[in-house]
Amino acid sequence: MNWTRFGFPAFAAFMLVLPALPLPDFWITQLNSIGLYAIVSLGLVLLTGVAGLTSFGQAAFVGVGAYTAAFLSTKLGISPWFTLFVGVGLSVVVALVLGAITLRMSGHYLPLATIAWGLTIYYTISNMEFLGKYDGILGVPPITLGGLSLGSGRGIYVLIWLAALAAAWCVTNLLDSRPGRAIRSLKEGTTMAEAMGVSTFRYKVVVFVIAAVLASISGWLFAHFQRTVNPSPFGIHRGIEYLFIAVLGGVGHVWGAFVGAGVVKIIEDELQTLLPKLIGTSGNFEIIVFGIVLVLVLKYAPNGLWPFVTRFLPAKRRVNDWKNAEALPARDKPVRGDLLLDVNAVRKEFGGLVAVNDVSFQIRAGDIVGLIGPNGAGKSTTFNLITGVLPLTRGQVSFRGQPIAGLSSRQIAERGMSRTFQHVKMIPEMTVLENVALGGHLRSSSGTLKAMLRLDRAEERRIYAEAEKQLARIGMVELMHEQAGNLALGPQRLMEIARALCTDPALLLLDEPAAGLRHKEKQALADVLRQLKGEGMSLLLVEHDMDFVMGLTDRIVVMEFGTRLIEGTPEEVQASPAVRAAYLGTEH
Amino acid sequence: MDFSIASILALDGATNGAVYALLALATVLVFAVTRVIFIPQGEFVAFGALTLALFQTGKVPGTVWFLLVLAALGAVADVVDGLRHSQSAARIAKRVAGTAGYPLLISLVCIWAAPQNFSLLVQALLTLALVTPFGGLIYRLAYQSLADATVLVLLIVSVGVHFALTGLGLFFFGAEGFRNPSFWDARFSAGPLALSGQAVIIFLASLALIVALWLFFERSLYGKALRATAVNRLGARLMGISSDSAGKLTFTMAAFIGALSGLLIGPTTTVFYDSGFLIGLKGFVAAVFAGLSSYPQALLGALAVGMLESFGSFWASSFKEVIVFGSIVPVLLWRSLRDPHTEEH
């Protein structure tokens, strides 16, 4: 039996028929709470586990959903089905504001802002006359559906678990999609993702908003399940508990949220009766255990409990469904011999140090140009200036006749320039194919909502067809289902080239592609590059290895101490006394 | 509001701000050296205030047993670690003595001293001596083996430590709140302003500590070693500065500062086992104001937080926490506009 295909429907069917069985009411209530916890933790799985951000304020978003539902339905008599949207809307606004402010800064400012937000909302709710202060709002009406009241534990159970399962389905879909790959790239820093055309800021905000929406939905359900709300379940400590659930269950795994919610809820109940008996007085002693377990989990099982479950399940393998997919749109290619890149007196100063001193050179379409020089000559800096990773101090760069100096690396990628990195940048836990598919980001358009509802499959097939085609082009197609992190350095570098090719570039820039490769791997790389040139690709490579460059390039630019020393054919460069002096020193 | 009320509020704000400044400095210090965002800083405040309160009643404070438990765990960790690296018995014994020796000693002293009804000053010194070793032990147990983890993981660890310490605080101190006697009952009045002796002590102690910290970082070799670790951990390690001992030293200083803040704030408010969290977070807001990096800005931020709190409680007393913690949002906005490209991974 294919577990991955039938596991989810089987679990969903099981959870949904449970209330029809003669299960004691106590367990129905427990399962309701577990479902509500899991919905919130799913958001944290996305935010913390996948995107590498975090929030301690999820309980506050739950509170927004719950109080909106309670206030509007009790005091104003508005239908719960409408208050859901109001609560979600409010959470989205708050998440957008907090995200817009903090997500451009270092990753730890978001959690700090959410601590403040969590405390603020708690104290605000607790002091608002019209929200009942610390007593809260009593007598929240049940949700009704076509005349049927979902007031009982079993009634609301179906709704809670439908919501939880739907959320899990949406998040699973999202992670396996165009926006999902972008979100999964966030944890590895922004440079690579931006170079592939991903707006990292935008996707960080998207993930934070999704997490807030899930929390708010949980709050809406909570209000109509408990039929009363007060401030205590929305304080900062509950926010931390949600994070604990996600970390314990397996942050980064959708089903980890459910495992974590189940384990925490059941253990919490046990501890709340056991510990006060042991200690002799009442109090929240369970937080001692939670705190210590949280530290221990991060120390000894940073991936949480879920990997212990998946260990016994067969590995998931992507089914090839893109055989006859239509090709992705391609851009117009420059004609061989056209001026492609014109670097004109670019300069970069770091304080008083001139790293790149008015360097100029040109690349014509169809050429392989090498940029060489001794260590510290400013090659990589020049490279980063061209690709927009570093801002220019002065100078002009034009690409296909348009000025690109001052543009961001994402905007430059949009214009058809793609690159690899000196130190391989990839998403190690994705397969080779998925990593390469990230290169197709700019050639496709499916958004987050479409991906969550799985309406993006036609386009996904086209992206995967393209990714497979590029892997075949560099001779790596048999490794496409391998996890990228398991590859040796040579294949990883080739994979980066395939990813860059997947963007359909007019110019390909390779930053020290041969660094750290063994002899055979270098030969394989040189063959691939020659083949690309044969297919009309233009290349700029920064390189150290002389043999590699000399045998491959049409023209070479030599740099030393930030300035251009000479430009010419490999023969001219080899014969130049100035180059020899730069590399080997001069005789005195 | 007239001038006299405003000046009273300002004085009140400055007094609290001086305490928040100490906590903000500790937060910045810990983050700079270890990259730990130390949420439980406030717990030391509660420990300090409650320990002194229990000494006042002539009882052995729960802190003693708490410290002994932590020291025992630290010793076990040392033994396990030593056996795993097959160190000699003598070396392991030395490490255990280093970890648990001082906590054991000070605990015995405190057990002896508690019923003797020493003067307030002696009891305050005992409190400092008792709470300070918590820092190093907490670093040893929770953070040391994770020292190379990301800021995010360390932050989540901090939250776990905060949970554990709050719960253990309830266990060792009970749910009862205490208000300590003032260190100095004198009152000075100048027009409408009434300056209490305790406020004078708070100002002087804060000032003394800031000067001491400055001297430590500018003049002492240890201080320079910590600064080196803050700039580049690996580089500092290659120069022979152990990042473990740098971390332990930093946390010890943080615990000392926390305990001192607890002594200072104890006579001005009733302290419960969980009061430290909010007090510490206010120091934290000030540290965020400084981008977790600049000491002088942290100082300014702390004074601003103190003022905001005192004026906030005058205008809308039940919303003073909302005002203080809500203020972090415009502060972050200001920081992000001023310095939008501080992305680091």
C-alpha cells in the first residue's frame, strides 16, 4: 500500500468518524482541545520550522479571533459565520503591520515584537470594559449550520477537526509548490533566494500572516466550543506553550503539530493532577517540566518526535507526472556576437579600502569570459557588483543595453542574468529536482492561495519538466530524487548550474565553479561548460584554476589589487609578463 | 497636570528607569557575548528580592535548596562529560569542585547565617553571594552545549529556562509576595519633590555598577576577553579565550546584576515569585531600543521606559503595561527605518 497516498485520507476518515463511536465525552473534549492546539501549531511549523522565524504571540492572535467572535455574536448578535472573517481580517492587519516593521531586520526582531504584542493584547483585553475585563464574555452562542446547533462537544468536534485537517492539507500543499519552495529557501539566508528571483521579504510576511490566520481560526472555534472567553488562555505563556508544541512534535513537519498537540495536552492534564499532589500545594508546576523538556528536546532531538514516527514509514518519492507538460515560457536570446554585458569603470570602496578600482570589460553573446587574478584581487567583489549582491560605489553596468547598476539582485535576475555561488547555497533537505525547480520561480506565477488549494498542478508539471530537462542537460538526471544535502561537492556545484539554467538565463555567471573539485569532477564540469557554449550560452566565470580557465575560455580578464591588469585571449594572457609578475612575482 | 506632579512622576520614572537600565545592560551584555536573548533575566530580580525577604524573617531561603539542586545537576553533568571524554579522576574531581564548590560553601554559610538575624546590609550581601552563582550554573546546564546553535534556537531555550525557573520559583518561594524594608529611611525634600533614601541608593548603586562595568570592559583583561568573544567567537577561541568560561562569566555577571536589581526594587514594590518576568521584560524593551548592541542607548531606553511607565500609570493606570510594551512597536519601526539592512544568518 502506498502510505503517502492513503495515509492522509485514512487518518482524516478515522478522526471524523470517532464521535460516532461510543467514546466517553472526556476524550471528545480532549480531542477538541488537541485539534485547536494543532491548528495554531501548524502555523508555527510553517513559521519556525520551515521559514526559520518565530513568534511568541500566537496566543494573542487566538485571542483576537476568540474575542471578535464572542463580542460580535454576544453583544451585537452577528452570525458566527460572519465573525470568522472579521477576526481573521483583524489578525491579518496586525500580522501585516508587525511583519512589515520587523521582517526587514534580523530574524530575532520578529519574536521580540511578538512578545510585546502578546503582552499588549493580553493587558488590553484584560482592561477593556466592553470586553468584560478579567471576567471575559459569557454565554457565547453555539455555531449553527442549517438549523443544526453545534453546541455539544461532539457537534463542534466535527467542525474543529474539519478545520484542522483542512489546514494540514493546505499547508502540505503549500510546502510542495512554487511559493512553498520559496518559503523553504528562507531559512538558508536571503542571497540565493533573491538571486533566483524570490522576494524573501514578501514570503516572510506571507508565512507570518498564514500563521496568524490559523491562530485566529482556532480562536473563533475556541470561543464557540468553550461558550465563554476570558483573557487567561491568550497570555504570553500560552503563546510559548504553542511554540513548545511545535518544537516537541517536530518543528518543520506538518504532522508534528498534531503529535505535539496530543502529547502536550495529555501530559499537561496528567501533570496538573499529579504534581500538586506530589508537592503538596497547588500551582502551575507543569511549566517546570515543560521548560526542562523544551531545553532537552532542542539539545537531544532538535527535530522533535515526528522523525521517530517517519522512521518506520517508507520514504516519499515524487511521482513523475510531467511527461507531456508544456514547456515554460522562454525569453528572447541575444544573437551571437551582440554586446551582452558592458561593465564600465565600476568601483567599490569599503571605508577607505578600494576593493574594485574602476574595472571595465565587456562580454559578447556566445563567449566564455574568465575573470582571474591572485587571491584578494577583487574578483568575487566585482562579481557581486555585477549581480547586485553588493551596491556599487560608482560606475555603470549595462546588460543587454539596459543599465542595471543599482538594481537589486532580484531585479537583475528578472532581466536574465543568473549565477552560482562560491560556497554552494542550496536547501539541503529538498531533493535535487526541487532545488533546481526553484530556478523556475520567475518563469511561473502561482500564488500562495492557489498553491494551498492545489490549483497549481498544471504549472507545477511544467516547472518540473523544465527542471528535469536542465538536469538532463548537465547529465545529472539519475540523481534527481536524491536529497541535495547528501550529494558530494562536485554534483552540488553542477546542481547549482542546473538551477541557474532553469531560470532561462541570457548570461550565466559562475563563481569559482571548480573550487574544491577533484580532477575527474573538474573534467566533467569543463565538458558541461563547453557543451553549454556549444548551445549558444554566454558565460562569465571567476576562477582560480589556470588550467581549467585556459582550456575553456575565449577571453580572459586579469585583475590584481582591485584593478584590471590586462584583457585578452588565453594565449595573450599566458604570454604577458605583467600577469606572470602578478602571480609569481618579479625578478630583481 | 501641574509642574509638581510632573516632577514627582519624572523622579519616580527615573528611579525605576535606573533599575531597568541595569537589567538592560545585562541583557545587552549577555547577547553580545553569547548571542543568547536572555528572557529569564528578570527571574534573578525576583530571586534577589525574595531571598532577602526570607532572610528578614529568619528562615533559610528556598534559594539555598534551589542552588544546591542546580549545583548537584552541574556536578553530574561534569562527571558525565568527563567520563565521556575519558578524563582522569583527578581532573573530573577538579571540575566538579569548580562547579559545585562555591555553591555548596555559600549554601552552608546561608543555612548558618539565616537564624542569626544579622543586619540588613549583611543579609543583602549574603543574598548577592547566594544568587550570583545561579548565572554560571544555568549557563552550564542549559546553554553551554548549545553555544553554537542559532540565535533562534537559543531564544527558544531561553523561553524554556524561563518556564522552568518560574515554576521552580513557585516551588521554592511559595505564592506569597514580600515587600522588603527600605535600606535607608531618610527623606529629602526640595519644594514639591520628596526624594527617598531608597531612591538615592538606587541611583548611586546603578551609577556605581555602570562605572564598574565600564572599568571592567575598558581596563581589565577579562573584560577585553569578553569583548573579543563578542566580536568573534572563533577568533577569540584561537587566542586562547575559552568561550565556555566567557559564557559562564557573562551569565554570572547577569545574575549578579539581576540580584542587585532585586535588592534595589524590593523596597519599592511587592515582589512575587513571578514578578521578575515583567520587570525583566521592561529592561528588555530598553535593550531592544538599543538594538541589543549599544550600552549608552540601552541606558537612554531604560530611562524612557521608566518615564513612560510612571506617566502612563498617571494617565491611564490600568493600561500602563499596554503603553510600555506597545511602545516597542514604534521603536522597532524607527530601528528598521534607520537601519534596514541588518539581515544576518
